[in-house]
Amino acid sequence: LPPGSCRTFWGWLNAVFNKVDHERIRAVGPDRAASEWLLRCGALVRYQGSPKWQQDYNGLPTGPLGKYKIEAISATDSCIMYRGFDYLDGLEHVTDIKLEKCMYIQDECLQRLSETNNLQKSLQQLKIISCGNVTDKGILALHKLTNLEYLYLSDLPGIREKERTFRVLQQALPNLELELDLE
């Protein structure tokens, strides 16, 4: 393989993994379809009423449509990217999202997250850790997540105007507990 082609291949494969299948969402429901997307990309999901994280794609529980509701998403080292975020639209019970070491997560993703109506209602905790493409713009976009109670930010070298960014966010979301571990 010529140098650089491996990365191109993985980029292509990740784009395929993130392609939204609207037929699938209609057929199996938003939570099941989103679970498949997240696990395909290397993320984990936890369902309402369960302490256990699902990580095995083939071990996804089957049951009546809509029985399993995603409550938490842990995307560590996952390849989720913007084009897959349509899968989040139908999720109504997600309270907790962790994005850690996600190379494809950038400001547009955080904007998209904060503009997702269901997440504006349900999301209470968000952790963004070691996502090198996130800047102040992405963090400021989170102001639409009006029910967010806790935001943890760590190792985000793209954030340049910390004080100003956090002041604006705190003003927009006065009930937000902001925890920072930034250089």
C-alpha cells in the first residue's frame, strides 16, 4: 500500500460506518438504530434501567420495538462523525454523553448536538476530553442545551479564550456546573 492510503481507507470506512440509514431507523426504531451506529463506530451505550454498558454489536438486546432506550453514550476512541449525528435526533432519554479522544468530533458536531431538540430536553451531563478539533466556537454552541447540569472539559488544546468562553456559557446556563481540567 502506498503511504497515506491506509489512513484514506480508514477514513472511507469510518464515513461508511457513519452513513445514516433512515430506512433502518424506521424499521427498528431510533434507539436500536442509534445503538447499531454507535457500536459500529466503537462507542458504548447504556440503556435505561440497566447498569451495564453495551459494547458487543452482536450482543445488542432484541425485544419489542422501543423496549430499550439509550440513556448514556460513551464515545471513547470512537469514529463517530458529524454525518452520523442524524441518529441522535430520535433519542428521547439520553441524559449523559462522554466524548473522549474522538478524532472526528469538531465544532460542527457540538453545534449539531446542541441543536438536537430531544437532547436539549434530556441531556444533563456532557464530558468532552482530548478532542483536538474542538475550539471555543464548539463549546459556546453548547448554550442551547438548556437542561445541561454538568459539563466537564479536559485536554482541549483548541480552546484559546477560556475565560471569555466560560463566562459566556455560564451566563447562558446559570445552573451549569462547569468542571475544567485545561492547560
